[in-house]
Amino acid sequence: FPSYPLINEFEVKRVQSKPSSSGGFGDCWEGVFLGQQRVAMKCLRGHGDEDSMKKKLDREVRVWKNLRHPHILQFIGLGILGSTTYMLSPWMDNGNVLEYLSKNTSEDRLRLLLHVALGIQYLHNFDPIVVHGDLKGSNIFVSSSGDAVIADFGLSEMILAGAEQSNSTTFYTAGSRRWQAPELIQAETKAQAQRTTASDIFAFGRVMAELYTLQVPFAEVQNEAELIKKITARELPRRPKDSSVVARGFDDHLWALIKDCCRYEPGRRPSANVVVARLQG
């Protein structure tokens, strides 16, 4: 990885005997960089060969290393300890936004949603355009200053006009169904399954409700086939109406924006610029 900042075992140390969290793509450890800065150390985990794991890591870092924004988790560099390569980023004391909101129930959710929307706006206006590809509550973190930042670029892509799709079929079929746009779920070819700015906006619509309810979309549906049936039948998750959600500021304005973001037709969804303007209004 000659083009990335390489950090050796004398500069970074793991401080835990087991990961602080584990996800579908890898494990995350707490570490210390240069003896003072707390960092998250993410390593990929998988059943593929070493070459395929290296490609996954390279794909994620290739996008992430270029991004600089207050609401995008910062990429520090690659740390190599023994035979394991870690992606380093600042440690987020408050955990992900769902963990943070479960402990800070009176927090201004609209402010956090605006932070996420500003991060998406930055990605979608980047040159070349960056599609995140896996927006959901557990991929949004809260900094020590209480700001929301978008993390996990494992399914992100830079969209280059006229470029061939070089990623594997597995890459395009991965993702989190409850937040996925219907066109991705129904896709039959790699071209149809390519994530877009519009599919990011759809996922953001799901995230908006998730931050107010602290429940995943269609939480009452456990069966994947039934879930897919609901999404492809153009069903929206039920509007949350319980008093606690309303007390947090969930109103007609937010519900209208959620419905617009989650429109079935990708071309009818608002752009990130419009979403930011509506949240600020």
C-alpha cells in the first residue's frame, strides 16, 4: 500500500485483549497512536483468500483516504502489527449514534440528522462523486464534541463517468436490506445493483426514522422474504406516533421528508443539497 500513510508497530499499540466491536466485515479494537491519541483500529475479517481481503481493504481505503469533512470519520492511516493490517481513525468515545441516543434521550436529533445530511452532501458533491452505499444508524458515530460523523466506507464507491464496474458480484449484493432502496433489492445484473446517490438518499430516509425511534426499519418484520416483499411493494415503515417520539420533535415536516427520500422511483428522490436545505428550514 505505498500510497497510504503506513504506521508501524512502534507508533500504534492495541490496548485491548479482544475487539471492542465486531461487524459483518471485521473487528474493531481500541488502540493508542504515538503514545497519546486514542484510535479505533479496524481490521477486515473474512473467509476469502489473502488476495481478496487485500482487495477489500484497498477498495475501502482508496475512497476513505481522500475525504476531509467535519461529519466524515477521519482516516489516519494503515497500521501494520505483525501480519495484520488495521485502518486507523479517531476513537469515538460516544459510540455509534444509536448507543449515544439511548443514553442521551433529550439530545437534539434534528441537529444530528443535519450533520449526517451535510456529510452525505459532501460525498455527493465530491469530485468524483462518492456513494457511501451502507448508510444506517450503526455506521454513524458521535464525536466527543457531540457531532455526528459518517463511518464505514466498505461498500462505498467513487462514481467515474463511463468507467467499467470492476467490483465483484458479491460487492454489489452486499448491504443492509432494511435500509436498501428497492431498485437494489430487485436488481438482476451488476449494472442494476450499482449503488447511487439516490440509493444513499433512500437509506438516509430510513436513518431519519431510526434516530427518532431507535428501531431498525420494519422492526416488526423478522422474515427476510416478508421484508423484501414489503419493500418491493412500495410499503413505508409505519409512521411513529407514540408520545415519546413526538416529544423528541418528530413532526409532519420530518415525515414528509422521509416519504420523499424513500420514494420508489430513484429520480423522484431529493438531492442531498435539497435534503440539507429542508432540514435547515
